[in-house]
Amino acid sequence: LVLAAALPVLYASIKVLPWDNSLKTLIGNKAYLCIYYGAPAASAVVKSIFVPILACRFADRMGLKVRHLITSSHFICSWSAPICAVVYMGEGCGKRWRLYWNECKTSDFDTDFVFLGKTIHVMTRNATCGIPGLERLVLRHNGGCSRDILEAVTPLLLQAAALEAVVFPVLYLLFWLLSKRSEDGRELQLRGLGMRVSFTVEEYYIQLDIWATTATFWGALVPLLQPLLLTAVSVSYVMNRLETRYFGCRSPLPPPDEAA
């Protein structure tokens, strides 16, 4: 969960930071660019493949429902974590990006000129690198924070939806072709490894629930997201039919209390 949340947070932070920042100096230019271009896709892989596996294991140990654990993890990693990073550092929000700008640590911004015998301060270090108070941020709010959030979160949402609609189904089809049915016919297990690569009905429901919530909350703000999610839902239906009819997997139904 920490890794799944760290990738979107790093990406959102990089989106609102200036190019010459202390994070880039700390991790290096190559790692910085890898995070910028690869974090959305890597985050989608972690959330779609590894988080459900870990959630199933922790749910059994902690006595929690898998559905609640997976959906909560998804919303924390996909929404809450990157939004908090933008609210903290974005120019339209908390403006804490100035703390990480190298120019504020090395340059002298104080610029004055004399006019009619009076010294006028054109630019000061405090005005350029200082962090405004909460009251000033609220009074001067002009919608910039919302724009910063959309700019940072949109690539995460779009790339995740594109991968779930196109790339992941192709990979699972390849896994199913290399799999065999279990003795009871309820699972498809990868040959030689015995790892389950099929889905239960509950897992399909969980994914549909996540897509529906994402479309409701972000659909009007990110127009390209809706056709991608509709494609993902259609592909998910086709995958379920292939899994049960072509590959002969009898997906077990969830218990009555979980189905409710």
C-alpha cells in the first residue's frame, strides 16, 4: 500500500515542482525522469495486480471484507494521496513548492531602485520564496488549486483506465492460454506455478464498483475518462464470458453477506 501510494505522490509532486528543485538534485536526473514518465503506468500495475493480492491476504488475517479493503486502498492511492501532495505544494494551493526550489536557497531576490530620492523594493526574497499564511491563501483563492489537482491527477486516471481497458485484458488472456483448470473447475492456474490467474464474481463486482465511482466523481471533469471506462466495462464483460464459457472456469459466487 505504501508503494502504491508513493508512486502517485511522487508524480503529483513532480508535476507541481519547478524543474530546478531539491528532489531532482537528491535522486538524480534519470530517476526523476523515470518517475515523471513511468509513475502513472507503474502505479496502475501495482494497484490492479499487487494490491488485490495483498488485500486478500490481509483481509483473512484481520477479519475484514476484501471488497472494502480493495476499494479503500484504491481510493487512498489513486485519489487521496496525490491530491494531498498537490494541496500541500501546488502554486494554487499551499505553495510549499517554494521550499524545494533551489533558487530560493541560493539566489538573492532583493531588488531595489531609487526614484525621486526614495528607495522602492521591487522584489524581495520573502515575497518570492515566503509561504503565505492560511488566511491569505483562502482570501486570494481563484480556482488555481482545483486546476493544479486536475493537472496532476488526470494522467494517473487516464493511464490507469487505458491499461485496465486494453493492456491488462491481453495479458490475462495470455495467462489463461498458459493455464489449466483446477480439479474443482473453479480456478485457472498457471501451469508450472499453480498461481491463480482467474477472477471470482466478487472481484468483477469490485472492479465495476471502482469504475462506477471513478466515472461519477471524475467523469465530468476529465471527459476522456468516460469512453475509456466504458471500454473497460465492455472488455470486462467479454473477459468474464471467455473465462466461463471458452476456458470452462466456474467462478464461485461470493457469500450472501458479502454479495449484499
